[in-house]
Amino acid sequence: MTGNQTRTPHQRAGQARTRAQAQAHTRELVLRAAEKLFLAKGLHATTVAEIAAAAGRTQGSIYGNFDSKEALCWAALERRYQRMFAELETRLADCDGLADKLATVAQWWRANSSDDALTLLVAEFAVAARRDPERHPIVTNAFTLVRDTFGSIFAEHFEPVDLNGNGLVDVATLGVFSTGIGLAVGQAVSMSDADMSANVLSETLSLWVKRLQTP
């Protein structure tokens, strides 16, 4: 009998948990290192070897968790956006009334849209993956996930109502989300500042909420 066969089911389950914990730990270290390097240097200028060195892991362990550098970049960005949206949800949960919610969104947006490194990385990631047919689904899935996450926050905290049944809630979600993308890019290339960007997003959100709740 082999060593594995002589172990009890309990021992084998414990080994499986230990391996899963080790893999999760490696993934977390890699994502932390990747986020830091991608934001500092960009997608193209950052190498997998640099990420591996910063994480204290091998390149093989990185490719064991992520299919490509683009997939790793998106995973790092998704992790960043999850934190951002979780912060927004927490702050909105403490708000009272539409005006307070709009002010909270504006404040949140003012802080996060000023992160030019993040905006430029997202743009670089999108262009790089979009031009590669094999990587194109990464872009589609990535932006769909972010849009849907925003949509769930919009639906929960602003309670939009499509009184005429014209599918306007989806249109509003896409409209506000797309406006946000444009505003972030505009800030990154110095077309607007953080205050103007926050005001435009807040006004856009307010107009859509009022539009959806008007018979």
C-alpha cells in the first residue's frame, strides 16, 4: 500500500485543506504584488518575473493560478474594484434620503476617480486584451461584471422604478456607468478635475433617478 492509501480519510481531508490554504495564500501574495506593480508601471512594462519576485513565488506558481498576465491583471483590478464598491455600499447604507446618497456617491467618486494610475491601467488592459482575439472575452467579462456590480448597488440604494416598462432601468445603469468611464478618462488626461467629475456624475445619477420615478 502506498503512503496515501494508508492515511485515513480525515488525514487526507486535512492535507487537502492545507493545500487549498497554501494555494489561497499564494494567490493573495501574487495579487497584492501584481496590483502594486501594475499600478506603478502599467500592464506592458510589468513582467511576470517581477511579480513573482515581489510575491516571493515562482513564475510557475503564478501560471498555476492565472492563465495569462492579462488574466492576472484583471484579477488584481477586480480585487481593487471589490474593495471600492464594498466601501460605497457601506457608506450608502448609512445615508438618509436621495440628497445624502448623491452627496455620498460624489464624495466616493471624487476620491476614486482621482486615481489616474488605476484609470490608465484599466484603459491599457482593455486595449491590450481587446486586440487579442483569445483575450477579448476577458475584457467583455470584466466590464460586464463591474457594470452589473454597479447596477446592483444602484437598484438597492436608489430604488429605480421603470413605471412605463420600457427597460429604462438597464438604460440608466449603462448610462451612469458609461458616464463614469468617460469622466475617469477625462480626469486622467486633464480634461476635467475631480470636483467637476464628481458633480457631473452626481447630476447624471440624479437625473436618471428622477426620470425613472416620473410617470
